[in-house]
Amino acid sequence: ERWGRHWLDLARYADTAGYEGDPDLPHAWRYRDYVIDAFNSDKPYNLFIREQLAGDEFSDVMGAGDLPGVKAEHVVALTFLRLAPFTEPRGDETRHELLSEMTSTVSSVFLGLTVGCAKCHDHKYDGIPTRDFYRMKAFFSTVQIPRPEPGDGFQIGGPLPAGFYRPGENKWAEGLRGKLDSDLKNSKKLLAEFVESLKPRLGDTGSGAAIQAGGGPLGNNYAFENRGVSDGEPHLTVLNSDGRRWSFFTDGKEAGASGTLSGSNSGYWFGDIPGPSFISIGKHTQGSGNPGGNPYKGAYGEILVYDHPLAEAERIALQEYYERKYGGQASGPVEPPRKGLRYWLDASDIDAAPGSPNPAIGAPVAAWRDKITGLELVQGDARLRPKLAAMGKGATAVDFDDDFMVGTAKGASFLKDQAGSIVSIYSSRLSAEGYGFEVGGGGCYITTAVNPAASGTRSIDKLIEDFSNDLFTTEERYRYRYLRTRDKFVKQHLKRLKPVAMSLRHSYGPPYEPGVPTTRVMIRGEYDNPGEIVEPGFLSCITGNEEPAKIRLDPFKRWPTRSRRMALANWIASGKNPLTARVMVNRLWHWHFGRGIVATPSDFGKLGGGAINPELLDWLADRFVKGRWSIKSIHRLICNSRTYRQATVNQDTRAAKLDPENKLLWRFNRRRLEAEAIRDSVLAVSGRLNPEQFGLPIFPPLPGAIEEAVKWDKSKWDTQGGNEGRKRSVYIYQQRTLNMPFLQSFDSTVCDTSRDQRRSSVTPLQSLAMYNGDFVSREAEFFAQRVQEAAGDDRAKQVEQAFLLAFARSPSKEEKTRMIELLGSSAGESGKGSLVALCRVLFNTSEFIYID
């Protein structure tokens, strides 16, 4: 797995496509498993190359996934060519850039040459003309460019062959699929039960989905009272006192025998309005009328509040919205074009009385201040006097057929006898955050045309994400996040289990598809500036000629486009190729010693580091090829060498003077562990590392502040707080737009391009991550528990056991004495607390994260 991680850096592996939106690649994980399996089984490196470049061409007849004769691992291996960051296809430009990226990556990874530098002009330093770049690119000219498929990311290749699963994997997949199906059914139930368990510490969160109760009266906002009825003239006044508070008042005169709606109505913008505000009114008319003259007979009105004047496009969109919304068309739900505070007037007639402004789209607030218009309850020619229903406490839905016209919202909720309380009514139609209207003060409350989306759960959600309070433990926060989004991610996991590879396929050519696209030299590398036509060919700086490559034709003469990539793969994987074996053994040397024989593993050209010991490089490459391209044989050779078994401390002052940078390895280089190895070591020492291999990506918990700061789609990160989230770090979901902070602090990469080596920095952030970070602090407690169980309360034995677990050695006499003093000096702490402090100290030693 560790060596597989090195190769995944080279292959620019990730589980998302990058760019804006960073779409998911649900089947990329199969390539990660393929790589790990290849290193574990010591797959011959020359075969490893062929499978990744032309796995679909191993069959003599057709392409990827088309015949049972194509092995599943060959199809999955082709993912190597697909792992570049990718966005929506844009025709010839996208095709040119993707095939150019394939050419550059294949050349640097397998040949150690910066062929990509010849895309726009002849290479400035190495003997690679631009023509050679496009001759290499011609090997990929039959590749089809991936296009997005609904719900499947950018996939090509279709179902895998019947023999897709590795031995035992079919059973594993079926078992996991059954577990995920069960999770999907139970996720809502588990969340509801967990929320109920948290409620006692929160107090009353309200009696209904649309209601959140608070304390203290706030006047008669949105309050309606039962009164005696006689004729009267209701009216509407719109006020804006300070630019941050909106007030809407209805002062109903007594107007009938069965009841009236009266009192004051106010709506409040949640958040500041930074500048002048604007309002718009929509209405549905049922007769002739004009502002300042005859009243508009209408059934519905809506007021929208904005913090900016409307642009022309917005005004047009808003006008179209009003026409659709209030024109009596049953066209389904229509959302407004922008966020805004809503105040709904059901069954209303808006009348522009003398002296008032005309209701108009985007009218400035100042034009409405202290103005009065008539308000009359009508439907057609019938004058309605709605009655308040006598109901018990709590939210109850009631239909008022006479009060709503076709195409308008239908339904209302009333609360009876809510004296002395403040109520927030939420509407998901405002925004995902659920802005609300603060209303309350006594009497009865009505919500009309409000889509109540927020419940007590939303309040808990906000409190859990607010780390300034101590209502919840860290584990409860992780558990809540996990359950809150579980149903969505379970569906995504089920998609990942489909027997589909993130593969590619070639154009089959006539008579089924168009022929092979012509490859031309693109002048200055511009996709729309073609030059001379070129045929597939190898690098002239290696072959010594510019002859076209000999491509074996399909013996059945059915697929004339086949075998181009296989020809390239066979040339690269040949023992006669002077670079392939040298480049790979140099990478192995680099991964063992921290520096290659050639210091630039992906650049053997003139600008590269040059070979410190070219004879050694040649000898290792020869052994590699003669050893049937066995990577493990080179590992054994290096690890058994006297060079590898040296200590980092060497008193040879003459060598230190002649070679202060230790390029000739007269001593071993002290090296820091990679980020993934550090995380895995912490989990191993705490006893909580999950040793399971292969499978779907994992999602360890992220710091709450990071989750809060991520403004794009956070739904990709399915936080797993249990055992499944503690597998080795190579299985962590690789999101190109979000690197796990703990790993990032230790120079983990987000592979937008091929990475042949990582930085090894020393920064204060690393100390903070190891000493104060949630992850290490939590694992230190389990480390201490493990020590306690093995050593009991004897401090000397505790120190001995802790050193054995952390360093695989006993402490020195001085170390033992000082650690016992540390255990005894933790005044006021329990025995376990002082032991946790000791364990945290051991995690933060250089010996824990550095290799001597």
C-alpha cells in the first residue's frame, strides 16, 4: 500500500475531476486497488506498463469491456490515462488538451523525459522536436473523449467483463451492498432517535415543523384577533424606518358580522441591508383597473425586498415570474430569481388610492414610505370575510379553497392562543439557510403560502456546527454529521459498487464509426492552428530515426484503428529501451533513500540532476530487466545492501568535508515519514488502525472549522467516525479541491499533475497538528488506554510499555527517569490524564516521525 501510494502520485490519482464543481469519479478507486494489488503481487513492470497504456488491446478482436476475453484488471488499468483533471468537453480544444496531457504524462512517468516541453516549440535543451511530440500524440488519436453520464461522472467503457471481481470480492461486494441498503432504510430513523437523545439539553424547540419558539413578547407581529364585525375599510401601510427593518401594518376596521383579521404585521430581514432597499409587488388581477383610478381586483399579492436596484435582466425575469405566478397558470412551482424577504397577502386587492405611488417593479423604498393603499378581500365579485378556525395549540394545516386562486399556493397554518411568545416562521423558498419571519405577541398566528422546511433539527444543526458552545462532545458532533448526510452518501457508495471501470475506449472506425482523426502538428500548441500531418512514431532522440511506428493490424481486419497504443506500450516496455528500466530503478532508489541516483526522477534530460553514479544506475537497470522486471527483487537488493543498512550518524569527518550533502550516501539520510505513514503510525500505536485492504474510499472526520469554511459542495465528504474511517490513509477519498488538513500539513499532495517527489518541510503547523489537533489528541487517549490495560498502574511499567508501542524499543535509563517524573508532575490530573500527556509527548518526538 505504501509503494502503491508512491505510484498514485505519479499517476495523478484522485477521486474527483477537479475544476469548478469538482465532480465525483465514483469508479476511480478500482485503479487505486489495481495499483496496490500489482505492487503486492510483484506484477512484472513491463506488463504493468502495457496494461496501463493498452489494456483494452490485449484481446485480438475488440476493445474495453466488449468481450469476456478482456481481463477486468486490463480494463481498470486504463484509468491511468483518464486521471488528468477534467471539465466539461469543449470540442476540439478539450480533445487537444487531454491527448496532449496523456502524451506528456506517459513520457515523463515511463521515460523520464519532459516531452511536454515540445508541445509548442522544439525542446530548448533536449533533442525533442515539436514534430516528435505530435508523433507520440498520434498513438492516442483513436481515444474517445469522455462525456458526462447522468449520475456517473465522466465515465467511458461501460460494464466490466463478467470476471470482474477478484477472488472473494464478489461476496464482499454483495455483503456491503446489503449493509448499505439497510443503512439507507434506517438512516432517517437513526437520525431522529439521535436528535431525540440530544433534545433534553436544548429545551423546547417548538411544536411544529414551521415553528421555532423563543422567549419574550415582541408586540403584535403577524397577530390576528377574533372581533365583532361591522363594515369597514382595511388598508395597507408600508414603512421602512432605518434601512434594516421592514414593517408591514394592516389596521383592519371592523368590517363584517363573522370576524375580521386585524392587528399589526411586521417582517424582519435576517441580516443587515447595506444600502438603499427596493421592493416589488406582484398581483393577479381579475378585471379592468388602473393605478390611481379604479381598484385592481386581485386574488394574491407578494412583496419582495432587495438590497440593490434591479438590473434590466432581473427586472425582465421578475416580471416573467409574476406573470407565471399570478396569471392563473397551473405550471408547477416557480421560484423567484433572487433571495428576498417575503411577505404574503392572500386573497387581496391592491388599490392605488389617490396620493399613493403606482405599484411597480423595482420601486425604491423611499417612494413607499408612509404611503397608504387600499386593501380589500375579494374573489371575483364575491367579498370574503375569512374566519379564524378554533384550534388547539400546535401547527395545523388548513385548506381555504375560497381564498386561493388557480396557480397560487394553497393551505394555511394557524396557532391558537400563543400569548407571550415569539415565533419564527421559516420558508425553504427563501434560501437553503431558511431565513424566517419573527412574529408573535399573543392571539392567533397565520402562515400562508409558506413552505415550512425548518424544524427543531435545523436548530440542533446550527448549534452542533457552532463550536463556541459546549453543549455537545466532539464525538456527538461527528456522529450527528455522519447521520445527517448518511442517506445521500449511501446512495453514492452503492453507485461505486457498480461493476464499472473509469476506463476509455477507442473509435472502432468504419463501418461502425468515423475513421482515425488525422494528427497534425499544432503550431505554437494552439488547437485551432494546424500544421503538417504526422503519423505515429517514437522519439527520434532514442531511435535515431523519424520512421513511422510499425503497428500490427487487427488480424480479423474488423477494427482498423486498433493496436496503436499497444505498439507504444511494447516499445516503452522493451528491454532494449535505454530509459524505461533506468527510470524505474531510479524511482525505487529515490523512494528508499529520499534522493535518486538521478536527483530528478522524471527528468533525465540536460536540465535534470544528472546521475551521481551512472555505472550503478546501469547495473541496477540490467539486474531489473534480467530479473524479469521484478520490483520486489530490486527492493530486496537495496534493503540488503550495506549502503541501506548504514546509520544516520557517521563520524567520518573526511567524507563530511568532501560530500557535505551526502550525495554519495556515505551515511544514511534521516528522512521524515510521508504524511500518510504518520497518520497510519498514530492509528497503529493507538491500536485503532483498521487493517482491511482495498474497497471504497473512506472519509475520516474533518476539523469542524474546515467543514464550515468550505463553501463549495461539502456533500462529497461522507464523514465516517467508526472503524471504516480508520483504514490506511491510501484509501482516503482524494478530493482535488479539499486536501485533508492533517495530511496537508505534512506535505501530502493533491495530484492535479504527475508528482515524482514530495516536499519534506518542517513548519509550526506540523507541531500544532501533532500536539493540539483533534486527531492526535483523540488517539493519544486510546494509546493511553492501551498502555493502561497492558501495564496497570505501575508507572515504570507504563513508560516501558509506551516506548515499546511507540518506538519498538525500551527506554534508556535517563528517558525512563524523566518520563516517570512527567507522570508524577501532572498535578491535579487523574492517573489516566497524566498517561495521556505522556502518550502525546511520545507522538511529538522526532523519533516517531523520522527514520534514522
